[in-house]
Amino acid sequence: MRVLFCLLLLAYSVNLFAFERDYIVRLGSEVEWAPYHVSTAKGADGMSVRAVACIMARINQPYTIDKLPWKRAQVMTKVGQLDGFFSASKSDDRDIFAVQSKVFLPQKRSFFLLKSRLTKPLETYTPEYIKQHLLTAGRQGSNALHSLENHGYNIAVKTRDTASLIEVLKHHRADAILDNELVLLNDIKGTTFKPSDFLIVALEEHPMGVYFAKEFLQKRPQFLADFNREVDACTLISSSDA
């Protein structure tokens, strides 16, 4: 009986390993958030997508990426329709239903102000001055917007994407917009503006990773440790960013 039990346990363990190895992890990402996420005819690309691909390849884990509105990717993870989402910085709201991986994507959140509209010396426009005197705008579902809300900034507009934030500045609907600095600089390329047209005021740095659903991790308790073990080999965070 003991030998039979051991053989059955061994068979179960082998079958479980095969099941885990063959499981396809379902991840959600923004449709377009260049340079981190770039939508292509064949799927997804960008610095975040390539970093995740590097990690998944190192742990031999098949996966898919659903390109979705950012808020929907998070909701679908929360209700179990996705196993995780990226690129995501840490937040208390996300921690309720998911666990963030070791971070591997740099992110600096900065205010962008049009210099042509400024009436005071540029050094006047600190984050505290912006809070006290200017109207701001942020992107719906983003931690940048949550930061504006949590720190008491006067929010005039909430947009769907970063390109719309630049339009908000252009049409005088806000004095300062807050989002990921790399993304805003990338989106400026598609406008009539140049980076030199803006005063950039750094607010905070919040590196990003993948948020995996707690329900997913409960079923696969070794997965996050395996994922995190390979992060350093694929990280885009330099020692100067750390």
C-alpha cells in the first residue's frame, strides 16, 4: 500500500509539473504606451514587452499579451480573466488583488509645462508651486493621477491617454500635465511641439514590473520566485536609476 501510494504521488507530481509547464500565462497591457508598449500588426512590441519576453524565455514559460485599455487590463486581472498586467508601478489598490514582481522597468513621473505660457522665472515652478497655483491633468487609471489626487493637486482634466494630455496643454485646459517622462517625450514627437518647448519638473520615480493576480499565484506558488530570479538578467533599470 505504501509503495502504491508513493507511486501515485510521484505520478501526480509529474502530471502537475507538466500542467504547470504547459500553462499559458495570460497578461494584459496597454494598447499603446510607447516606448514601453508599441502596438504592431503582428502583436505587441516595445521596451517593456521585450523585457517580459526575456524573463519568460529564461523560465521557459509560454504566455500571451492582450492589448487593452489600461483600466480594463487591471479589472480583468482582478476578476480572474487575466493572470496579470504590465507595466505597473506599485499601488495600494493593486496590492489588494495582485502582487507586483521585482521591478525591472524605469519610470520617472514629471510635470510638463509649456514655457510660452509661463510668466515667472523657470525655477519658480517647483512641485509645491504647481500644487498651490496651477491646474493639472492626469491619465485615467494611472498612478500619476492617483499621485495628483493623494497629494492635493488641483486636477482640471482626466484623459484617456498621454497624447490627449498634450492636447490639454495645447488648448489651455490645464497648466501642467503629469505622467511618465519617457512616454510624454515620445508622444511629443508626433506633435508640432519640440521637447525644448516644455519645462519638465520631476516629481517622483516609481519603477515598474508585472502585477500577477493573487488567485493565479495561489495556484502556482513557485511562479513568482522563478520570475523574480531572472529579472536581473533582463532589467532595464541601470545602477544610476536604482
